[in-house]
Amino acid sequence: MSNSTKRVLITGATGGVGSRLAESLREEYDLVLHGRSADKAPPGLELRFAELGEYDQVLALMDGVDTVVHLAGAASPESGWDAVLEANIVGQRNVLEAAREAGARRVVLASSNHAMGMYDRFEQWPVYPDQIPRGDSLYGVSKIFGESLGRFYHDQYGLDVIALRIGWVSEDPLAAQEDVLRAMWLSPADCTRVVRCAIEAEVRFGLYYAISDNPNRRWSLTNTTLELGYRPQDSWTDLPGAAEHVVEGGADVRDSWPQGS
């Protein structure tokens, strides 16, 4: 199946990452966009509405869909229990079950570095994708749940599930004061690259860090490179005015990480 014939559903297409992907992938795929706010719809593209907690509404998004890029959900590491329960746990299950019922081939899950964030708080680097998950927040724990549920749907039903532990997507990484944030920066262009790889790769299941080519990166991209074919092109240190202050072993992370990040 060529790119031009793939029907790709992007949930959360009105969010920061989703809206960028909707714009950058619109020429390659037949996009179906899901969101919650009509005034944030990408120009020239139709937006469909569904509450993630309502299974029938989620199922209605899946008609003819080959791949789901699932970005919708509670996105803050400071999200409370009610928010992650509805959006990231019940909603995650609804997306996977609807994809299975509708016959979709693949779900690309937006996981997070926060699924492993306690390694960062305690400065226990490097971090590899096959280490024991270690959420740094209820948000991080909900992402661990999503990864585990995705593995179940792959093992039980044969659904392709690619979980991307997405770093910090920002237009301006130099605005961050914390070394650990700059280290996990994922440029908007590299974000498109890694999602495209996740849609197209032959591998059928995996957990993958999605970060740019930052010199102070502490998280392994080896399997992302080998299995997905991702080649990051950007680094925060390439930006005008950027200067890395090298700290052997990695700069300290505050004890309250990830609050306020």
C-alpha cells in the first residue's frame, strides 16, 4: 500500500504536535483529523469530533482507516487522576479496541519520556527503552498503561502497535532553562520524520524514544534508528545563540521534576 492510499487518523489534531503533523503529512496521506475545538482546526482540513471516553464516538472515526496516530489525551505531567483516567486510560483502550474492531492495521501511540521519568529525576542515565518502566507522575503511569495495553492488543489480536516516547516538542528549545529539557528536545521536523517512520516501518511492535540529535541526550535511539529507520536531522545546539555547557555524567535534575516542566 503506497503512502498516497493510506488513510491515517490523527487524534488530537488540534494540539501542538497534532496540528503540526496534520500540516506536514497532509500531502502524503489521506488524513482524518480528530479534535475537540473547531476553531483550532488546521486550515483546509475537515475536523471530526469525539470524546475519547465514549467508545461509539471513537469507533465512528475509524471507517477505512489504515493507521491511527493517537495523540489525544491529557498531556501535562501535572494532570490529576480524573484527567488521566478518562483520557489516557479509558480513552486509550477505546482507541485500541475501535482500531481492532474496524480492522485498522496499525496504531502509533504517543507515549512519553515521562513513562521513564524517575530515571531522569534520580539522574540514572543512560536510559534504554527496554528498561523497567518508571513513571514520574500519574501522567507517566498512564503512558505506561498505554504501552502495556498496546502490547496486549498486538499479542492478542495482531494489531501493529508502535509506541513513541516523545520528548519535548518546541519551536524554541533555547527558551528552556533546564538542561534535561533541551536534552530531550524533539524538533517539529524530526517529529514528522519519526511519525512517518512509525507509520511505514515493517516492524510490528515496539517501544521507541523519539528525540532529536542532541549532544546531551541521555536516552537511547538505537532501536528507533535500526527498527524504524529514523535519522534525526536537528540538534538544539545548531540553533543561533546555542551553547552547550558540558557536565560530565549529565547536569543535575531538580528533585521536583517534572513539576513545572
